[in-house]
Amino acid sequence: MVKYKIEIDQERCIGCGNCANICPNSFELKEGKAFAKRKETENIGCEEEAASSCPVEAITIKKVK
């Protein structure tokens, strides 16, 4: 089964909260920065929308084995 890895570049993140608002099961804000609640997932849904809504492109989703 294909898995996806979710990464957030903390240096780029501005803590706007778009990701946490769009996909609260996978993202959260802590101390003004976004964090992934899950580092890997088998199903991508709102995570892709959250990544594309990031104004500084701090979220990447990569396919892994």
C-alpha cells in the first residue's frame, strides 16, 4: 500500500493556520507554527488542499513505499 509523508518546513511556516482550518485531523498550530499531527498517512484528502493553501509553500507531501 502506498503511503504519503507529510513535512512542514518550520523556517518557512508563518503560522497563518490555513492548514489547521482546512484539515484539523492532520495539522495543528503550536506556538505560532504549524505541525503535522501525523507524519505519514495512507490516504490523502484534505492534506493536499491544506498544502496548496499554504501561502509560503511550507507543506510538502511525498509518496513513500
